[in-house]
Amino acid sequence: MIDFLYERFPFYERQGKKAYKPGMINSLALDEYFNYPHTSYKTVHVAGTNGKGSTSSMLASVFQQNGFNVGLYTSPHLVEFGERVKVNGLQVPESYVLEFVSAHESFINTLTPSFFEVVTSLAFCYFRDQNVDVAIIEVGLGGRLDCTNVITPELSIVTNISYDHADLLGNTIPLIAGEKAGIIKPGVPVLIGESNALYNDVFIKKAQELAAPICFANELVTLAPAKAGTGVAAYEVNGGMFSGEVVEVDLLGACQIHNLATVLASVEKLSKMFTLDKQETRRGLRSVVANTGLMGRWQKLASMPDVFCDTGHNQAGIAILMQQVSKLKYRQKHIVWGMVSDKDASSIVTLLPRDASYYLTKPSVERAMPVDVLASYFDNAGLEYTVHASVPDAMENALQRAASNDLIIIGGSTFMVADAIFFEKNKAGLLRENEKTVPLPRN
């Protein structure tokens, strides 16, 4: 087991702000110690408030389908640690993790690094050892001071900016954008996924200072929903290599129209640096889940009743999710809901539908919002609910009350989704032995 990683190094996603280590001192020291492993391959850097994981996974799938040896570094993981570090969709072996920490423990201990700092160095070294051609690197938190920011990528991507982690990144959109803009490198092209008057100038100014060519995705590609087949979403494309055609993607959430536009615009830029075949790129977009193992993005867990989970966890993400839910036709909607303590529950609860049955609980992380605190926000909003001890308990209660033509949604936090997926896998007997002692700490 690799539980010792969680116990030995401060772990933001479980412990919150007290585990956050601002600054690049440790990252730079680790990078020098490991002899700058990320310089052995090309990289694409992905920052932003929402959509980073989906965007990174779509890009990895495109490169993989085009025959490249592809590294993918994302966070958090939902069930297994290895979800964070993958090559061609295969997780880093636990034996590699154990050997890595054992071999370098004495130096690592001189720095007292965070969990994320150690794992980032591990990922970069693993990609070098696996001789990847290109690695898609998702920023952990912010950008300017994130430990992934030691890389000099071929393309910097910022998906969008909205309120999240305001206690660490700033309490205004321009301040948050300034932190995300910290990934822009001298002379390296930067693509902004979603244009917004609140922050466009922040990125334009930073790019001009560094002579980095900047482009907004909508300047290259725009999308409109199209009729889709089973198991995919379809969009008509205007601009770029797919202009006038319909492109399909196997990620079904309403937010994916924005992420796909970012990816297609990125492909336009990257195709000048890499050989990307049009048809293989199309196949890669249809096979994101199969190629990368991405989970939790409007993922269907069961049928009759339909059970979906989604990792939307801040105001912007949940607003899009609830717009999608409002258009679904079911007899009754049951929502299993929990949050972590640093989110703006007061604003988020106002986005939730009034005609749903709520099952309040808390995810299995230290940062979880106590259920009685969460319930007070629901009381203020006049929403009816029942309270449950855990995500599995809440899910079981929802399943008992739901008819076969009802809808059950699990959401409010990435960790709620992690617990739900773990519960469903365990119930189906799909967990490996080394997963059964968790849910593991995640993120």
C-alpha cells in the first residue's frame, strides 16, 4: 500500500489550507535534484478554475489516438492513487511509487515538501522513464506558485476563471486570473478557453509582457449542439480543421461544450507542432473515457433508476450542472449532496432545484462540511431534506425511495463523487484487493 504518502506529507485535498505550501522553493529544489526530468519530453500545461481534468484528458486521448506515447498528470484521484499519473491510459504501478520514495527519501525529507510536490516530481520522473513523447500536465492549484510551473510547455492553456479557492488565490476574478496567468512563459503560445471581459485584459497584459502569442478559443472555433448518437455528445463546428462538420465526444455533461471548444482550438495550435491526423483526432475525442479512464464527469453509475454523478463543486460548475438537470424529464429527482468547508455553500444552495428530494451527507475527507452546517443553508433556502451518516447511506436511502423512472444525482464535491464511485464499484465486486481498505484520501 502507498498510504504512507498521505500520512508523511501534508495533503491539501484532505487537510485544506494548512497543508498548502505556497512558493516554488521545494519544487525548484526537487526539479534540480531529479535533473529536470520534464525537459526530456514535450509538455502542454493546463490551468483554469473548471474543466482542467476534462480538457487534459481529451488532449491526452487525441495524442494517444495519433500514436504518441502520452503522459497524463491530473488531480485529484477518485479511487486509486494511480489515476493521477498515467501513460497511454495505464496508471503508474504501485511498485514504481514505492521504489521512487524509498530511493529518494533522504533528500525529500530535507525539504519537508507537500504531498503534491512529491507526486509532481514522481510524475515527471515516471514520464521520463517511460520515454513519453508528450505529457499533458494539469495545474494543481492556481498556476503562478503551483509546483507544476517548473515546466516550459509547447502550449499554455487556461480553461476559464471563476470563484474558487479564494482564500488562497484572491477574492476577485482579476486576482484569481492573475494567479492562473502565472503559467504563461516567455514566447510560449497561450490559449484562453473562455473569453470574459472580467479577466481578458489580465491575460493579454501578461502575454504582452512575456512576448507570448495569445489567442482566445472562440477566435478559432465555435460550437453548437447537434443531434448525437448513443453514448456521445455531438457538436457542429465552425472554424478550424473540423469546420462545417459534426464532432462527437464521449463526455456528456453540459459543460463539455466549453471544454471541447478549448480542446479543438488547442488542436489547431498544436497541429503546427505535432502531426495530428484529422480522423485519429476525431476518434480520440470519441474515446476519452476508454483511452484515459476519466471518471466522474456526468458519469452514469446505474439504471432503473438512472444514477449519475458529477464533480462540479463550485458556483460556476454547479450552475451549468443544474441548468442541464432542469432540462431532464424524470418523474422525480433525488439529489445526494455534500460539500467541503471552503466552498460558498450559501450561494451554491440557491442554484439547486426546489422540486427535488435531498439527501444530505458528507464525503469521507477531513475538509468535509459538517452535515448540520450544510443543513442550515438548506433551511435558509427552504429546501426539504433528510440527513445521512455517509454517502453510501444516502445513496441507499435514495435508491429505496426512487421509482424506476426517477433520477438520482450525487454531487456537490469531487469527494462525494469519489465515495459514490467507490461504493458502486465495491457493490459490484469490481475493486481490487488493494482498494478495499479505503476510500483513500483523495485530491
